Amino acid sequence: MSLCLPSGCPRKKKCTPLSRIDAENGFICVGIHRDKPKIKQDRYAFCWKNSSVDYRDYVDRRDLTHTASVLTSSLAMLTELEVTHVMV
């Protein structure tokens, strides 16, 4: 099975996207940046841009894992709260 990577960095930076979601007014993207990082392990670019936010950071795999874990746990908690009618 071959991987289908997104084509090109939406910011036109030296970055190879691994995953990207494009929206009408922006995008969210994670990729491998090809510039030498300031901190050795920070090889990944994490970008989020829309009409209100323009965020870019260089992170390591641990940062990405922790971010994904917090987001996933938050979504699970929100779903549980909605199902139990504590929050709508």
C-alpha cells in the first residue's frame, strides 16, 4: 500500500506535509520541515491558519503525541457530557 501525501506546503515553506485539512478560509497541517531546526528534535512543523488564527510552531514527536492525546481526550469528555445531558 502506498501513502498519499498532501501536495506542497500551503505556506510555501521548506516543508513536506504529512497531513493537511484545507478549509475555505484556512488549513491545519503537520509536516516535516527541511530547514535545520533550532532544537534538534523539533523536526515537525505544526500550522493552523484561519480568519482569526495564524499559528506555526516547530515541534517534536512527543509534542505531537501529547497534543493529539489532549484533543482526543477532550472530544471523548465532551461526548460523554453531551450524552449524559450535563452539557449540550
